[in-house]
Amino acid sequence: MYSIYPKKISQLSYHLIKFFEEAGEGTSDRTLFYGVSTHAWSRLWQICVPPKVKVLIWRVLLNILPTRERLRSKGIQGDIGGCVLCGAREETLHHVLLECPFTALIWQNSPLQTEWRDRDTRDLNGWLEQNLMGGERHKTELLFMLMWNLWNERNTVVWTAKRRSPCEVVDGAVRLLHEFKEHQPTKLVPLSRAQAKWQKPPLGAIKINVDGALHVQTGSGGGGIIARDSAGCFVAARACRFTHVSSPEHAEVLALRAAILFSQDLGPGPKIIEGDAQGVIRTVQTTLEDRSLLSFLFSDCKFLISQLENTSIQFVFREANRVAHRLARLAITLPGTLSWLQDPPDAVCDVLVEDSL
């Protein structure tokens, strides 16, 4: 019954939704199709995660995963037992994904702890729709990957009695998502981005470009920082190696913090810090409180910026941030932090020349 290929499942879900729309039940934002709006069903198949993860969420929304409570409802006889993760008497889908103490530890140790805590979790499908329609795309991707890894962990315990810690489940989901996205074909960028190029700062100002990088296998991160003046001439550069980095966002915010400290070493005068991690840049720019696992780093960046005069942070496309990107990749291979104060490192000289043309 469940051996349908992911593509066929996607097509089946699409045609079911079209049926409800044509029957007049899809005219509002919320339909009777398992209590989930047609917009949410459509958005499900657009999320950038492996097909098997989308299929799992599809099965969650249809409530057809073989939990022990569902097996009982289908007439399975015998002592099936309860939740294999915590020993609760009933193992419902809602319990496994939201209520189980083991699951709660997973959400609390993930970057999505606010999504789990701040949304109404009494209705599983409603909670998923809220995250599909109201959440940021990258957070929804991680949410789906966490749910897939959690269900996979549950099945591993059932069949092998081996289990991992909640932190290992979270780290595994983050790593799998990063590896999947790394191997996706590069999409064509809009013309405005394709034409993006590093721009000289205003007269008398210094522009500092920064980028972060992550080596998933070792958990090592790198930060690349390059400073140039209004003539486009090299001022200074730094490559910082970070350890125990949990995600690309973690590497980016560590690199940004290092760039802010780097700007302090350059003395007085106006400075512009540019980075291509749009989410990190926006979080530091906003006055709203961040409640993710990286909140202490974001708070530190905001505080450090507030102590500097005439220093701003802004987003720039990767195409205009190539020197910092190359330095960040170089930093991963270094034993520690390395700085250049007079001559630029050989590894970026060609890109520096191209940027100045």
C-alpha cells in the first residue's frame, strides 16, 4: 500500500487537492482535506528536502504512519506495547512527534526550539500548517528533517533496541540537510545578482567583507575577513578557524563577530561590514530578540556594533563577496587564526585584482 514512488505520491496529493477545489471545498484558505489548506499541501512539495522526507510529512498529515495506537485501531491483536522512546502507555502520532519527553528534548536542543514552544501544538496538522505557511523556508526544511530523523530513530529503537541521544538526533538531521542542499544543482540567479560585483566604499571609509564556512565531517568552521579602502586597495585580512561548529549559520555568526572585532583593530573612521549570510545579517540588524540556540552570539554582535561609531552592517550577494568566501574556505585548513597587514595572501590576489577592474 505504501510502495508508491514519491513522484506518484506528489501527483496523487495534487489531484486530490484539485478535486476539492473543483468541488467548491477549496475556495477558502482552509479546506476539509484533513484540516489542511490547499496552499499548505502545495507548499509541502516545494520544500527543499529529500523526497523521502516529504513523503514522511505527507503520511503524517494523512495519519497513516504505523504507530502502535494505529496498529491497534486496525485490529492488530496481542501486547503491542506503548511508546518505545519513553514507555508511555499509548503511542499516538501526536505523542511521538510532539508530546514524548524524548521528543521534547530534541526540539529544545534544536535551532527550532521557539517554533516548538511558541506555536499551538494541540493540533498536529494545524501546527504543521502554521510552520509551512508562517515559517521561514530554511526553518521548515530543518523541521521536516528533524521529524524524519526522529521517526527513523523511533524505528531503530523498535527493531534494534539501539538509541542515540537527543543531541545526536539533532546533529544528524542538521548534517543530512546540509549535505543534501550542498548537492542540489545550482539554480540560475536573477540578472541583478549575476551582475553583482564588489563596490568600493565612499571616500574615507573602509569596507570589510566577511564570510563563514563549515566542514561538516570535522565540525570545523572558518571565517574570512578582508578590508579595503575607498580606492579598492588592500588594508588587512584575517582567516579565523573555529571548532565545534554545529551549522552553517553558526559559522556565519562566528565569522561576523570576528569581523566586528577586526573592525575595532582598524582604528577610527567610517566602516561598512558586508556579508552574504542574509539571515544572519537581518537578525543582527533587527531590534527584535532572537531566541535560537545562537542567541548569545547574536546578542554579542549587536552589543559590539552598538559600541562602534560610524559602523554599519549590510547584506551583499555572494558574487560580490568572493575574497571573503575564499579566505573562509582557507581558514578551515589552518591550525588557528592568521592575519595579513601589509600584503594580501597569495590565495586571494587574483580575485582582488578582478574586483578592482
